[in-house]
Amino acid sequence: MSHLRAPLGLIGFGALGRLMAAHLGPYFDLTIHDAALPLASLGQAAACAVVVLAVPVSALEQTVAAIAPLLRPGTLVLDVGSVKTLPAEIMRRGLPAHVDIVATHPLFGPQSAAAGIAGLKIAVCPIRGAAGPRVGAFLRHSLGLEVIMTTPEAHDREAATVQGLTHLIAKVLVQMEPLPTRMTTRRRCSRRSSAPTPMRPRCGGASSTLPRRWTPHGRGLPLQGTGPSKGPALRHDIRRL
């Protein structure tokens, strides 16, 4: 990834795809394909030097099979799924040996990126080839992201731990209901409240006490629904906790 506007094929133009297009547009000549929209063809997007698969994990295997015969030697292929072990295996198995593969997970979404993406987090997992460090450098220096270089297995293990803690703490609080109301202060949860009231959870619920590294929005918010729990491999890891 250089300062030249290299061609980038973006496959998938949902909410995350649109967010990516807005921030990658100044650096690449974008060719966008989405089966539901009258945009470029799949072949045109797959012919680019960089191809980003912004599709759900459930559609990744079908997409990989469709683009595999269309990719040129030396192409860099990336995904943006919220789990990494399964997508990494799908891409490693389904893409030709002459392409480089980097799996990524932006730990943010359109809402948390409304004010910009500088300082938000992204996990980067090199799978095949030597492009991983270059991808990390571009994301860090050009887009201002906080880059976490990791492996698919380490990513899913740590994300599963945070997701498991979220569900565990929520379940414990449900079992404790009704929570005590007599021995508390009268402070109400508001934007100005920065400390928890005695014997009650913080504003925002139990998950405000969770670790801050693996978060979907990169600003210390816990994984809630839209995070790594989408993937079957991650749900398996959570059940093992």
C-alpha cells in the first residue's frame, strides 16, 4: 500500500462497506460490487490489486469460491469479519496460492465511527504472504487506527473470554433480582455520573466492568450482540468457558 491510488475492489456495500469506502476513497481507486445493487461486476472488483471482502461470515465461503478464479497473481485479499479463525481457514483453503491473505476485524462500527475513526482499534491477522506488516502500517499511519497484530486463534480466544464474561455477569445480575434499593444513594444514572452508586451496577449495566481491549467499538464498550458472538466457532469457545 503506497501513496499512489492503487485499485481496490470492495465486495459488499452494507453499513460497514460504506464506512470503509468513505475512509479508503482518498487512498484508493474504488471498484464496488454488491449483488443487491447496480454497481460494478464481481469480476471488475476481483481484478483489483487489493480486494476487501465486506460480506457476512455466513456468506464468505460462497464469495471466496466465486472470486477465486478471477484473482490475479499477487492480489491482496482481506476480510473484515468479527471472528477470525473460521474466515482465515475459508480464505486459506479457498483462495489460490498466488494471492496474499490478511484477516482483519475493525473493532468499531458506523455509529462509533460517526466522529471519525482515528484512535479506534482494528485487529490484523496475517494469513499468507508478507503483506501483513504493510497493511498494519497503512492502517496505523494513514487512517490513524490502533492496530493489534495477532493471530486468528488468539483473537477469537480473547474475544470469546470478553463475550463470555459479558453473558456471565448479566446472568448473575438477573439471578440476583430484585436488586437492593434501600441501602443506596439517590444519585441517578446520567451522563454526568462518573462513579457507580453503592451496591448497584454502574450506569450502562454490568458489562462496564469488563476488560477494555477487545471491544467492538474501540472505546471501552463491551461486546453486545453485534460483536464476535455471530460466528459459530466463537459460540463454541464461549460454551467452553
